[in-house]
Amino acid sequence: MFRSLPFRNISGKPGRTAGLLLLSGFLCFFILFGSLVIYGLRSGMASLEARLGADIMVVPYEAATKKDLDGMILQGNPGYFYMDRSVVDKVSSMEGVKQISEQFFLASASSNCCSLAVQLIGFDPKTDFTIQPWVEHTYRGELGYMEILVGSDLNAFAGDVLTFYGSDCRVAARLEKTGTYLDTAVYASEETIKTLITEAKEKKLFNFGDVDPDQIVSCVLVDVADGYSQEDVLNDIKIHVRRTQAVQTRNLISGVSGQLVGVSDVIGGLIVVIWFLALAILALVFAMIARERKKEFAVLRVIGASRGKLAAILLQEALIPGILGSLAGGILAVGLAGTFCQLIESTLGLPFLLPGIPGLLILVLAVTAVSVLTGALASALSAFRISRIDTALILRGEN
Amino acid sequence: MNLRAENITKQFIRKRKGSNVMTAVQDVSLTLPEQGLTLIYGHSGSGKSTLMNMLAGLLAPTSGQVFLDDTDLYKLDDQNLSKLRRDHFGMIPQGQTALHSLTVMENVLLPYALFGKKGREEAETAGAEAYARELLEMTGISDLRDVKPGEMSGGEIRRMAIARALIRKPEFLLADEPTADLDEDNTKIVLDLFQAQADHGKSVLIISHDPTSRAFADTTYLMRDGLLLPE
Ligand SMILES: Nc1ncnc2c1ncn2[C@@H]1O[C@H](COP(=O)(O)OP(=O)(O)OP(=O)(O)O)[C@@H](O)[C@H]1O
Ligand SMILES: [Mg+2]
């Protein structure tokens, strides 16, 4: 016969419908985008916490004071610093140290994969306890000499050959995304990194003075034994191992965590404010629409529509643009967050990890539902009010 | 079927000198016959519309009852009263009553479209559409079938409302000043249409100031200050 009345009312008033679409789209966009940013920051931080793996990091004194360490770990700025190898033995002999592993850092731009300098991280496969556990998800087996693992942000895949300081390295695997500095890094065994350092020195590309690769390390990672307090071990190291700086990774993160809480509180607050505003605006809009259309509603009652039927028609009229607008807003939010997550990461200077497809779907559906329900709630208010008024009274009201 | 009011009174709360209660309809009893054309006329403000709204199940009386056969309208819940309204009453309210997003044809078919069963026979739908066209033809607005009310005159919208009230072939047709904005010719057309309904076993109640309508009525009442007086 003809398409349902709600549809006709929606298409019959394009201006009004566009307004409702925009409003719910805007609402859904903001809530979802905000939630994605909060989520990204939280899981970025959680991922960083999980990946750091060690209780204490011992680095050269200058590294900690120059903020090289923060910059490297939190913002992913490539960096390198070295200290004497003897630190390893000193630290390992301390009481309460369960296991230790040393790492080597190097930065290189001269690679065919990436426009920016990448962080090269060398680890000792025999003692390593921080990198291999999570690398195992994507790569099993020994990392051979001149073989590397690449972070997920690098444009390189298994089998590719990357050149650092003139030496070819074969990519063994590409790691899964962590949302942290580890995504832009390249991992290799200690031996490989030493070779690269030697190469760099020969090519005079290495400006850290005349160091012997066999006599240096960049940092020592410490796992504290059960029954010992991290603080005590930390203090012991600080006292007994000179010219170094020992950092509790928990503290390293807690500073940022505070910042993170601040950022997500602000965003969370904004979401709440925007939600309330949107609810109020929508309620107002629906009340205005209802007032303008009182007479039409009375006609529906006259021809035999019950209160329930009338309310159902009004709700449908609110739901259809609500759902369409929210979906569009949601898709836009996901698209923007996905496209600009790198930018968000660098702007906020914090690790950022978006959820995977299933998580993303759930979040989108949940937020869309919230946005649609907000519209429904707002319209329900006026639908309820209008359906309570005596039809005869409405009819006379506008004669 | 018969529709009857038993001692219905409607009072409105209103700021007035002395008392703040105004009695719009006072102790009115009225029985609409199963068939025939009933006319109520009277001064503006005498309570005609108030009475009709109470008869139509749209306004609960302050006291008294309205019965459709043995059913007390205002003892029904909203759902059942609405169903009774759409199954038995066709009403043409006072004033302009159009749905502006629908065309004339759709406005007329609306009562049918809104409450139809899902798996309705095609033949039935076709029948309703044919009847709608017939009604538009009879009221003289068939040229406007696909026009929206925004582009129509008051009298055209009025005739559309009449066609809408008739689409479900109700037993009772309640028309509040149906010829208010019609010219002589169209008034005649509409009254003829009502008379034809009455002749075909329907009960028609008209509120009208129009002297021409007197000639069509089987029964006429005068309303004065809330009282219904037989003539
Ligand atoms: N909702 C209301 N609140 C207060 N007073 C009302 C209300 N509805 C009607 N009245 C009063 O009741 C009286 C009867 O009104 P009603 O609309 O029934 O008159 P009417 O006979 O239909 O007049 P008209 O010919 O102008 O349409 C009027 O004095 C009117 O002001
Ligand atoms: Mg009236």
C-alpha cells in the first residue's frame, strides 16, 4: 500500500531528519572516538608493562639523567647509550637478583625499510627473559647470526633483507603490534648487534667514541627473586654499582600512568558532558517536534491508534535516524582512530594500542547502542508525554 | 448497534469569576439510532464538540456513561477503547486534520494501512484502494490524489478528512462541522454522501450551523449552554 508511516514522516521532513542524523552521528562519533583513545592509551600502557618484563633496568648514569630512557621507552625515540660490561657481573652478584640479561641499543636510519631511524635492540638469547616470551607468539626458534625480528610498524616482512650500516640482515619474522616503542624497533642477537656496531665504527657513523663492542652493554635487565623487595635490590644496586642508574620499571611507568589517568579522565569527563548535552538537545528537539506535530498525533488517536501505537510510531521515527546516524558516526570514529593512531601516539607521547577486530566490533556495537538508546530515551520522554494528553484537548488546542 | 450517552456531564476547570468550574455539557442523554442522520446545532461554545468527543471515546465525561450496545466506553482500557474507535467509529474532528508527510490518497488509506493485519489478502488491499479512489471521486478531490496537504485549500483538506473517516466503512460517522469551509455545491455533495451512508444502514451524527443540513436530518437537536434540547 505505502511504506510505513514512520518512514514517510522521516523522508517527508528531510531537514529535520538530517538534523537528527547529524546529532546522533556526532554523539556516537565523540563517545566512540573518546573511548577508543582511552582504550588505546590504557592497553598501550598495559602492553608496555607486560613487554618490559623486568623489575629493574640498570642503565648508564647519563641515560637516565638525559631522559634518554624515557624518550626511548615511552615515546619510541631511537637512542643508544653504553656502559662497561663489568656492570653485568656486578649486578648479577647482588643478593636478591634472580636473573639478569643485558641488551645493546643502536640507532640506524640507513635502512631500506624505513624513512626514520629505527631502534636496534640486541639481546642475548641465552639469558633473555623479556623479549623472547612474547616473540614466541609469532616466532619460534633460534634467531641466527645476522637475522632480525622487526616490529609491526616497520615496512618489512619475513624474508626481506634490510641493510644497517652496510650490513645485510635477513628478516626472520614480523612481530605483533604492541602499541609501544617496541613496534618501531628491530631485534637481533647480541652477536649481530656487535657486528653492526663494528661496521658503524669503521664507517665513522658511530659517534660514541672508541668503544670495544665486546666490552660494553647498554642496559641490564634484572628480575628480582621472590622474597626480596624490589626497592631493597634497587638501593643495593644504586650503592654498589657506580656510574649507573637503576630504575624500577614500575616507577618508569607509573609517572606516565599518572599522565594517562589524567588524559583519560579528561576524555571520560568530556564524554559524559557530551552525552548529557546530546541527551538534553535531543530531548529538546523531540519536544519541539512533538509540540509542532501534536495535531497529527491527535489525528492518529482519532482514527484509532492506541497510546502504545502512537508511542511506537514516535520511537521508530527517532530510532531510524538514530541508528543510521550512530552507525555513520561510529564508522567515522573507527576510521579516524585507525588512520591517525600514529599521530595520536606521537601527539600524546604515550603508548597507544587499538583493540583488534573483535574488540573493536564489540566497542562499536556498545557505543552505537548507547547512542541509539540516548535518542530513544530522549524521544520516549516526549512520546510518553504526548500520549498521555487527552486527544480531545489536543484537537481543540490548535483550532 | 447503538451508541448512547446516559446523563453525561463535562466540567472543565477554568479561572472564572465566582466558581472556577465551567460546565460545558450538562446531564445529556442521547441515543444514536442504528441508522439515520442526526443533527446537532447551536451557538458557538454551547458544548457541541465536547459532547461529540465524549461520544467518540476521545474525552472522558465528568459523570455519566457512554455505551456502545452494552459496552461502557470509559470502562475500557486505552487499548480496547482505541480498537473500538477504529472498528466502529469514523470521526471528522473540528478543524484541519491532515498528516502532512502523506499524500491525499495515503491520508485516506491511513486508518486502513495503520491497523491492517500483516498477511492481508491482496484483494482486500486492492478493494480498499479502489474504495479510497471512489471516495475521492465522490468528494470531488480525485485530481489531488498524489498531492500533499500543504498544497491544498481548507475545503479540500476537509473533504479528504471525510473520505478518511469513511474508508473503513464505520457503523457510526461523527462529523464536527464537516461543511464549515465548503461552498454551497460541495456542502451539498458532502451532505448527499452522508445521507447515502444513512440510507445504507449507517448512523451519522453531524454538528453543523449550516441551515441546508436541516433538510437532510432525520432527527435534530439544539444545544444551548450545555443542554441538549430536542426540536
Ligand atoms: N479543555 C477545555 N478547558 C476549558 N474549557 C473548555 C475546554 N474545552 C471546552 N471548553 C469550554 O466548553 C465550552 C464548550 O466548548 P465546545 O468546544 O464544546 O463548544 P462548541 O459548541 O463546539 O463551539 P463551536 O461551535 O465554536 O465549535 C466552551 O465554553 C469552551 O470554552
Ligand atoms: Mg465545536
